[in-house]
Amino acid sequence: MYARKRKEWEKHQRQNRIIDISQKIFVEQGYGGTTMDRIAKEAGYCKRTLYLYFKDKEDLFAAIVLKGLEKLEEKMEEAMETANNGLDKIHAMAWTYFRFWSEEPLSFKFMVMFDHKNRYYHRSTSLEEDSFFKMKCQRIFDRLADMAIKAIEDAMNVGAIKSSLSPLQLMLILWGELSGVMETIATRKGLLQDTYGITPEDIFLNFITMVEKSLGK
């Protein structure tokens, strides 16, 4: 029993070490410039060893993304506990996402890259042929979307949100708007104050205020 647990612990440690080393290489070389050969060399393993833990480069990249997603999901769940109603939950999720971008910029960047590369659909994409870590990432994306859908549904039921769209449809539109604003802030962060006279926080606050007003009409 002890020997088996020790072996599992050592495997987990090696896996995490590979993930940490790979993250540095992805940052330095970009996704296209990163190879399994380079990762194996930096980690001090033969390439065959990497494939004992990861299906391919995409799977290894997904393992990096997964670490950030797990943090984000935990923060979202904590935010949900303090929200009193559907509209409060939507508001809490949006600000949690913004703070995550501010506090975990690298994780946020990798999550966006993962989303752009894979283009999953909410609980519609088949995961049977996918890799282990990509599947785990998608399941978290689905759970986060479910949180938003439930919050929208609760807000609709009490009349706080008025829309002819279904909660699922409205979630997709809000996600698109949020992603667009976040990308705008991220790509212009260094010049926002000097060029536009506004901070990232003020942009996001005004965005949330505008969305809430439009939904309440």
C-alpha cells in the first residue's frame, strides 16, 4: 500500500515538474515554437517519457491551462456563495473574471489561447476522442457556463432581466461581449490611461453598468 502511494506521488511530482518547465518554454517560444523535444531536453527526460504523462503537445498545453481553470472555478464558486440573487451572481462572476485577469495574467492568456485553438460548444462537443487534460478543461468550461446560465435564469424568473432569448442564448452573447471588452483592455492596457484617460477598472465598471441597464429594460 505504501509503495503504491509513494509511486503515485512520485508520478504526480514528475508530471507537475514537466508542466512547470513546459509553461516556461511556451512563454519563451510561443505555442508554435514549442516542441516536445525541447521540453524533454529541458526536463532531462527522453521524449518517450513525456508521452507516458501526456498524449501530445496539445494535451500538455491543456494541462497548463487546467491549473489556471481550476483556480478560476474555485474563485467563481466562492463568489457565488456571497451573491444573493441571479443578477448579483452575474455581477460577481464578471468581476471575478476581471480580477482573475488582473491577478493571473499568464493563466488568463493561456486560457484565451486554448479557447481560440479548440472552439468548444457548450455541452455539445464530443470529448470521446479528445485527450485527458483537454477533456478536464472543457468540463470546467461547461461548469462555469452552467453557473452563468443558472444565474441568468434566476434573474429572468424574477423579472430582473427581460429578454426574448433563452438563458443559454443570452449567456453566449454576454460571454462574447465580455471577451471582447477583456481583449480590448488586455491589448491596450499600457496606453489606456495616457491615450484614453481611463483605467482598466473604470472601463470594466462602465461596461458592467451598461450591460445591467440594457438587460433591465
